[in-house]
Amino acid sequence: MASATQTVVSIDGTKFLINGRPTHQGKSWKGHSIEGQLFNSRMVQALADDENPSTRGVWMYPDQTDFTAERNNDEFLAALSVYKAHGLDAVGINLQCGSPQGYSFVQPWVLTAFNADGSLKPAWLERLDKVITECDRFGMVVILGLFYWKQTRVFRDEQAAKDAVTNTVDWLAQRGARNVLLEIGNEVDLPYYQPIIHVDRCHELVQLAQQRAEGKFDTPNGRILVSTSICRPVAVSDALMGCIDYLLFHGNVAEHPDTVRLLARLNRSQPAFRQMPVMINEDDHFNFDQPDNNFAAAIGENVSWGYFDYRMNREGFEEGFQSLPVDWTINSPRKKAFFAMLKEVTGA
């Protein structure tokens, strides 16, 4: 296992820090400070390996070669330097990936790093280790999600879900993964198979991860930082707000930039809100050529923003970062537009 990462992510008040300094220190864009923001992109398929033989063939590459987890992971790693050169601070991955069709209710594929008892699969950990190592090399942060709603059917009971949390935290601590932020579940207000992951009880797992991590990470905050993402954040519950280290919600419901502004202000105005960074790590609204868009709105509200792109109906291989098989290069109009705006914003 690799040595502890040189890249260390921490939080000071409302800002994300890397190696003790706020990200984008002293920088602003169109009159808005971007200091302490963590610009990110949803790359949840970076570890993917479908174990369902009935669906695996669907992910064949356009060159007619079969999908392999190794090729997918290697091509993702090769693209990281380009993302960083455009100003990207963090990548969002997930140990149960996400829908390889972008949005889909029926999901027969098996994409999960966890066994039924909550133990972790060694091959997935090997790929995760490579991602953490390569992100460390470029001074980047990994936003590591544990659970994705449809894939939590793998767990045999609630204890297995708890063990999945503690096993992950223990592995990250042993790995010395100091460039990782933890996201318990992706959109925990969706119907998860294990109720403890659902928004009503997810604070239990946030606290479990925090307690398990205490004293095991050589970071300014003393442990790994933990949150969970919400699909429809109106408004985040007091139980969650009272324990998360950073507020994490999605912008997919924000059909207009003003909705991003409203969601940020609504949650910051709650009595249970504490001083913490606010982040969107999934938003599939673009319009990067327009003067007002969700990315710009988030910047104006001091909210870190995350790009979410998938291959839409009848689109080609080059589109989207979530759809299998993934083309990890920046070669579609949407990808180019996002990274061009990111480069302008950050001055990369």
C-alpha cells in the first residue's frame, strides 16, 4: 500500500484548504471571491466493473473491444493531468458508481465495491488506491461516495451497511488518504434499500464514520471529513445539519440559476446551520456560454460547484463522464464548454 498522501484537504470555517492554504487563495471572478471553493466533476464510474454477465456486454467500446475495469481506470488516470490543467480541484467517485445511463429506474447491473457483509473487494481497492495516488500527485482531492441507492440491494442487513462504512474508513486511514472527503451516500433522500442510509437516519452513519476516523488521520481536522448528498435539499434536516462537516447538495432540480441561489440561502438560514463550506457535487445544467448559469450562480453564493454530464439519447461515445463506456477525454462540446469556463474562473 502506498505511503500517506502529500496532499491534505481540510476545512477552516467556510473554506476548503489544501495543504493548509485556501484553494484559489486571493482569486476572484467577476467580482466574486473563489477563495476556498473546491471545483469538482462527477466521475463516479472511475472504479466501475459490472459483475452481471447479462449487462456487462452492453458497455462494449466503439472499437468493438469488451469493457474492462483496467482500461476504464487507466484512461481515467491518464486524463487527470488535463483536468488539473484546466483548474479542476476534485473528482467525485463512488464505491457503488452511479447509473451508467445517467438516469434509469431499472438498474440490473452490479456495480459495487462491497460484498453482502460490507467487506470491500480487493480489486476495487486497488483501483481506488491508484486514483488516490494519482490525484495526490496533482494536488487534487477525491470526493469519495460510499453508497448509490440501487446498488445497496447488495447488503444483507443494516449491520452490513454499517460495516461498509467502518471498513472504508479503516482502509482510508491505513492508506493515509489525506486528500479524501467522504460522502456517505449519493442523494440519500431517494429510496435506499437499507433505511439507515436514507435521509431520515443517515446522520447515524455520518457520526459513525466521524467517530471511527477520530485520531486516525494526520490532518488539521484530526480525521476524515464527512457529509452526504441530498437530491432535493428543501431543507436539509436538523439531524444531518447538526453533524455534517460540509453541506453537500445537488443542483439537478435547479432548472434556473436562481434556484441554486435559493437553495444555498435557504439552507444557510436554517437555525441548525453551522459555519461550514457548501458544495454542489452534481449538477446537469450547462449553458456555460450564457452570462448566468448554475455554475456562475454557485460562485456568487460561495458554493463549490460540480459538473455532472452523461451520454444523452442518441449521442456519441465522446459525450458524458457518467455513461459506460466512458470517454475520459475533453472532446465534446459540453465538456469543452465546462472546462473552458472553469479555466477562465480559476485562471488555470
